[in-house]
Amino acid sequence: MHPLLILGLAITIVLVGILVIKLHAFIALLLAGMAVAVMTSTGSLQEYAKGDFDQTWLKSHASIPIDKDSDEFKLYNHDRQQHIKSISETSSMKRVANGFGSMCGKIGILIAMASIIGKCLLDSGAADKIVRTLLKLFGEARASVSFVGSSFLLSIPVFFDTVFYLMVPLAKAMRMKLGQNYLLMIMAIVAGGSMAHSLVPPTPGPLVVAEEFDVSIITMIVAGCCVGLVASFCGYTFAKWLNGRMEIPLRDSPDARLEDLKKQSEKPDSELPSFWVAIAPILLPVVLIAMATFTKTYCEGLAEPTAPPEWIMTLGDKNVALIIAAAVAFITLLTRPDMDRSKMGKASQDALASAGVIILITSAGGGFGEAIRQCGIKEYITAMSSADFPPLLILPIVWLITMVIRTAQGSSTVAMITTAAIFSALASAEGLGYHPVYLALAIGTGSKPIAWMADSGFWVVCKMSGMTESEALKTITPMSCITGISGLAATMIGAWLFPLV
């Protein structure tokens, strides 16, 4: 079967499974991966195996040997044939399972630790402290600016829905105090939090996309912050404009009664951790990973290259860095006056239960992606970067496909995983002309439009803020389009001016 037809059927299975049959995203992605694996021909598998082995060989050898009489070529050819035979004889289900396991090995610990960090930030009051500190820094007159910064910062280790749950009471309390700008503060939270959710690891979407395109976490964090802040600013500018033309009244909601919110907002600072203690679990992994990256670059750039210190590389390993950050977050939670071991246990159980679902979805996406790569689609995707097709135009195509999938089924994470699996071959394509991080950013920004009824986050914002469906469609939906489009524009400008090749 033609690879493009296989791809079309796979996307159909994902969308129909989620939208029509109402399957869980994990099951839909797993079924799609199995279907692709079954439809893949032996010839396509062999071609994939050849390219896969050659890439692996080049990581440990200077080049592929061309002298057929040399011992090196005989070793290369023998190992290559064994690799081709191994993949060709592997069953469809096992190939999907291998992709599942490979992705889980890459992101499982990271997602679990990020979830624990997020839960500890919330339960210890650290997240509340970060918001209050930024609010004091910017002042009440620029409260909405602090809401953008706070939600962006908190959405790096914490899922967006949870960040919104945390911050909407503060927005309501601020509205009761100032008597105005409620819509602006709600939209500011969405503008900041939604962009970090799709662009900055260790949240699952950007984490998986970075792995698919072989982009280092520190590169994805820096680039994601740059593009995300630009998009958030554009969304915030639209929010300020709309706030002057539309008024959203402050309403009671079942999950957040105004009387309870007022009490929460009056909680003294003395009951919260210090700002630097609160923000440490967020900054620590970034510092450790960056330290290892810079040390390795420096050691390799010396006149006589040396190996970087092992202890620095160990601390800078992404898994170790997140584990250390989670330990710091745990200690912060444990030092709270009302905390005991039973509450600590419940906090970790709740965090890991939430992380487990995300790990299943992202790992199923890994199995789906592995099946897609083996079906023969690589040749058609890499052709897009040929000389007769401007490489820069690949970015809006990737963005558009992500946007269509996200709009259809609602989940930005599923849309990012699906599109990354389709276009992962571009990461190693010749003639691309720019760093593959820009492909990852195009997918992240493409996962923003269009927020509407199919999106669970839309309903969280709608119900928690007290907006009606009509009000949310007039405010959140257009802002999601503006942040997505402005993010794409920033990505394309970055790829043009700073290709990083």
C-alpha cells in the first residue's frame, strides 16, 4: 500500500477513534500504530532498516566504508544485513511495542518527576508564592502582566489545566479588589500558560516533540521560551484591546465560591515558603542541564579536546536533573507546618497517577511514530526539503497540519505527538537549512488554534472563570488563533535570521 495512503488512514483512525467512537487517546494512537505496522510492506521495512543502521553506524564511525575488500566494510555489511533481517522478521505488534518502550524510556521519568514537582509546588504554597512575588514586583496597576509571567513560569513543570485552577482564584480576588479588568486577567493567564504548555519542556508535548526531532532539552527550553514569550505578548496585547471593549462580570462557580476565594487570597505570606525556595525546583534542572551542555561544549572546543568531568555530566543528565528538582520540591513540601508523611504519600500518589496517563499517551505516540517511520513515508517527507521547495515553507505546512489535528480532536498534546511522528524524518534531512528545533516550535505553535468546544482546556477556562460558552468563544478562541499565528511568525523569522546550522 502507498505510504501516503497509509498515513491518511492512520490519521483517520486517530481522529475517528477520539471524536466519533470516544476512545481514550492512548487506545486510538495504539490502534493507529498497529494498523500502520500491519499495512507496511516488507520492502518498506527493509529500506527503513538500511537507513536506520547507517545512521547508527555514523554515530560511532567516521564514515560508511566504500572499499568492499576491507575488513571494515565486511563488518559493516554483515551487521547491516543482520539488522535488516531482524527488523523485517519482527512482528507488527512487537515493532509498535518497541517504539512504545523506546519513547517511555526517553520521557517516562521526566514526566513523572515533572508531575511530582508540579504537585509539590501547589501543595506547599510555592506556586502561590511565585504569583504573589511577581504581583508585588509589577504592582497592582500591572497585575495582568504578572499573571502572564506567573502562568508562563508555572506551566513549565505544571499542566496548564492545573495552573489555571491555581490562578483563577487569584484573578477573581484581584477583580474584587480592583473592581475591573477581570477579562484581561483571565486572558493573561491563558496567554502565558497555554504557550509554555506547548513549547517548553518538561511538559509532555514539547518533550516528546524534542525527542522526535533529536533536539536537546536545553535548546528546546531556550527556544520555546523565546517564541512562547513573543506569542504570549501578542495574545496579551489582544486581551488588552478586547478588555476595553467587552466586560465579563464576576460570577460564582461551583468549584470556586467567591467567599472561599477571598479567604484564600488573604492567607499570610508567613505561611508560604520564600520566593527562592519556591522557584528552585523550576530553575534547578535548567541550570544543571545548561551547566553540563556548556561544559561539554567547552571541553570539546579546546585545542586538545578532553572529556568533561563525569560528575558534571551526571548532574546535567536530564533525568538526574529532574529527579534532583523533584527531591527539592518534596523537601519544600515536607517543611510545611501542616505536612506529615501521610499527606506526602497522597501527594506523590496523586501526582504519579496523573503522570501515568500522560506517559501512556506519549508512549503510545512513540509506538505510532515508529510505525509511521517504517512505512516508507520518509522519502516523501524529506523530498519537501529539496531544492525546488523552499525549506522555510515547510514550517507553515507543519503548523497547519498540527492545527487541523488539534482543532478536530481538541488535545494539543495528541496533535503534537501525531504531527511529530509524521515529520520526524525531516530532522536529519539534507538541505533543510535550519535547526530542527524550529520544526518542533512550528508544531508547538500549531497546537494552539483553535480552542473551542472539543478542547478540555476550553471547558476548564469557561467553567472556572464563570464565562458562558458564547463569551469564551468570543475571547479565548480568537486569542488562541493570535498566539498560534504570532508564534509561527516568530518561528519563521528565527529560522530565517538565526538558522543555527
